Amino acid sequence: CVARIAYFEQAEKTENLIYQLSDLLRFNAQTGMAIHTVQAELEHIEKYLYIQKARFRSRLKYAIDIPEHIRSCHILNSVLQPLVDNALVHGIMLRKDGGEIRLRATSQGERLTFFIIDNGNGFSQETLNALRENAFLNDNRSTICRINQRIKQYYGKPYGLDIVKSDVSGSTVSVTIPKNIAKR
């Protein structure tokens, strides 16, 4: 209804934002779908970043560089998007001039590794130490810990998250999962 009003008022940008938000809400409301393709997760992320770009304009830049052969692989629902959100909220938006988020992936053997890279302020040393001491497992309030727990529970102990880099030039968080495990 709101999108149609925007259409009749010739507010094309508002109409597009409403449709993107509608798709995001629909995607998040889906229950029973533990996994989906990487492509589905990327479409979800692109809609999220489209909305955030409208909000933060020149303060946010982003790039998604995921090879085609990885896009058809499967991933747990809502693993990458919350990490992109973390990079935005805790990294980029804390900087006066904003910054950039990049999402890329590699495939080695039977493993996929995704990298969420930002040029924000990085984790505080206290947070970084606490996360690493607990092996990202004990803090249910932390998005990173909750996602890591889900990955380990679903795929097994060799898989999960790592903070590859974190300093004043930004952070890189990696997510490693097995390739093409559709159901367990």
C-alpha cells in the first residue's frame, strides 16, 4: 500500500526502498529454512545495503565479490548479513566520514571461506581478547558468538568464525563452512 502511494506520488526512490524493505522482512520471516544458497543470502545482503546506502549516502561504500561457482553453494540462513550489519554499526558508522564494507569469498578443497572486511575502527582490544579467550562460544549477547555457535553446531567443530584482523584500519572477520552441504 505504501509503495503504491509512493508510486502515484512519483517518489521512485521511496517506492524502491519500500519494496527492498518488504523483501527483507519477508526473507527474515521465513521459518523452517535452515539453509539456502549463498546467492539467496547475497540478495538479502544487497537489499539490506541498498537501504543503508539510502540512509548513510556517501558515508557508506560497499562491494560484494563472490565468484559465481560459490553462489550456488549452500549456507546457514542469516550468517553473513548479521556480520555485515556488525561491520556497519560497530565499524563504519563510528567513523565521522563513514567507510567501506567488502564481502568476498574463496573456495579451497571442500571449504568455503567468506570474508567480511571493513575499514572501520576495529574491535577494542578488550573485546578482541574476550572473544578469543572464550573461543567465540560463551557470550550469547554477542552476534559473533551466536553465529559461531550455530555454525559449529550445524557443520561441526572445524568450521566457524575467526577475526583475521582488527586494528585502527578496520576488521576482517572470516566464516568457514564446508562446501555444498545442503542438509544434515
